[in-house]
Amino acid sequence: MSTDRSVLLDAAHVTMRFGGLTAVDDVSLQIHHGEIVGLIGPNGAGKTTFFNCLTGLYKPTSGAVTLNGEPLPPQPRLVVKAGVARTFQNIRLFHDMTALENVMVGTYCRTKTNAIDAIFRLPRHRQEEKVSTELCKGWLDFVGLADKANTLARNLPYGDQRRLEIARALATKPSLLLLDEPTAGMNPNETRQAEDLIFRIRDLGLAILVIEHDMRFIFSLCDRVLCLVQGAVLIDGTGDEVQHDPRVIEAYLGSPAEDGPPGMAEAAEVPNA
């Protein structure tokens, strides 16, 4: 586990407008090396839009995003090369490719061979392909899919597809991993496995930002939680501070209540990670 707690990602006053709609409103967030941060909020709060601003899918209307002090360009390919990888709320795999081939896609941003090398199978291409294959087999083993390397992605169970997408993201060699609802559609056992996997990823030295609606999962997993409401930051604090904040409860339920968001009561019994 990394002991470096310096700032890795600095999103300063990020605003994203679509015409007259402000989807993200002056959001600032710092993520430190080796830190797991949760991003919560009601549907339509701007969570995924904020993710898209961090990963280059959207160019913020205003504000700045830096990684290790360097500006992140509003181009997904360059953001990945800089060290930011993500998964998606709706799984995006190449369904007619094997699990191993899907993970190998993630390594291409780090390879040096060109089209000529690949077409003629020149030595540099063959060597990089060999190295990439072994690396990706290692990531499949890390996420628990070593025995599924030659299985087509479309034939994998839902939980395995989620893990495969994470393995592909890890193959890009990121310093920051963004997970968009990694436990959506999972049963309790799969959710526990996902939590264990995220902790093991953190122990590799990566920082992680997670969007999730499962409050018990978020509050047991994260060092810190940021709550967005209508595109703006409502609170940024520890899991204990956030889950007991009456404004968070009101934002989810529409009126003050003791129970809080779905799963809040159960989450309150879980010690913070």
C-alpha cells in the first residue's frame, strides 16, 4: 500500500454547462495518492458528467483538472496515457473478443509499435505482443478470471464482465482509477468480492474514485465521500460525517428523515474503512 498522501488529482472549480443547463456547478475535489473517494448523490446530481469532465469526454465550461500538477487534456486517449482509467455504468466490452483480448486493448496506449510493425509482424511488434500478453494474463489472474482468458466476453456472467472491465482499465497502468457504479446489478456475494478487489487495487498504490448508489458499500469502502446535489457539492467529508448529515438525508428523500438514503441505516453500523 502506498504511503504517499500527496495530491494526485486536483479538480478546481469545474463547471459544465449544456446550453442553459448547468450539470456540474463549481465542483472542486482533490484526491490523494492511495486514497479511495466515494461520489454519491441522487439521480441527476451530475456524478457521471463530472466523471466525463475528469476523463476528457467533456471539456469543462470552466475550471481546471490536473494530475500530478500537469493539466489533463480534454481528449480521452491522452487522459488515459497521463494515468487516468475508468469503467462505465453500462459495461463497454468487445463482446466478440476473448477476455484476454479485451484486456490487451488496454495495453495499446503504452506500446510503441506502429501499423507497419503490426502488418509485417516485425520483431518489435512480436516482442511487445509477448510482453503485453503476459501482463494481461497477470491482470486476469488478479481479478479472478485467469481460467476465463479464452472465453468470449459475451459469454461471461455479469459479475465477471464487471471484473473484466476493471482488468482492462488496470492494463493501461493508471495512477487513478475511476469506477462508475461497479456493483450495479450485483448480488451481495458479488458486491463483497468487488469491495475486496477495490481494496487490493488500492494496496497496489492506486487512488480510486467511485460512483455508487449502495450506501453500505460506499461507507465501508471509502476514506472520504463527496455528495453532489443538483451539480454542486453538498458535503465533502468522512463517511461518518456524510451519512449523518441531515442535508444528505433530505437530498435523497426530499424531506428530513431519520432513515436517510437507501441503505443508510445499515451503513451507519459499518465502521469506516
